[in-house]
Amino acid sequence: MFKQYDKNAARKKIHRKIRQRMVGTKERPRLCVFRSLNHIYAQIIDDTEGRTLVAASTLDESLKGKLESGGNKEAAKQVGLLIAEKAREKGITKVVFDRAGYKYHGRVAALAEGARENGLEF
């Protein structure tokens, strides 16, 4: 028999390769993105301590009423704006962008664009 192609398994394999080279430090933490069908999530992580410093998603209370859908580019941009705002409050201005094996396209690119608009550098 043949092995069926699993898109998520391929993405995870790419993500493991990316994570071997990419490390978030205290000075420049890692902005990691996770995308599901209905929502998008973003975290700013300090890998040296193994801590999540800031997190935002379409499930956040501040975005829940505003969004028509959590799985589109507009929602992703709003999450990008929100994560950048929360990062500024914690004093984080520079991050390393971890696309987690997803193509830099569509919702992932919209999230990055929103974060850049609100002051994050990467």
C-alpha cells in the first residue's frame, strides 16, 4: 500500500526544521503563529526560559464581539494589531517571526502585516 499525503504532518516537519535554527531570546523573542480552520493564534515566546510572554487570538475577549469570523484575513490582521499592542505594553519591540511551517501568505501574512503596522519589528 501507499502512504496517504498528510498536509499537517508535512507542515510539522517543516516547522521542526525551522525551529532548529530559530530561537527566541529575552532581547528578541519569537512570534509564533498557529492557524486553525476557524481561528488564528499568536504567541510571543522567550525560548531561553521556555515562557510565553504575550498571547493573542481570535478568541480574545477584546476581539470576540468585533469579528464576523475568526478564520479570515481581517481577523488575522486584528490579532496582529492586538499582539503588537500587548507586546508594546510589556516593552517588546523586536521579535523573530516564526511562521510555523505555514506559507507566508493569506492569514499568516495578514497577521504579520498587522503586527508591523502597530510597531513590532521583524
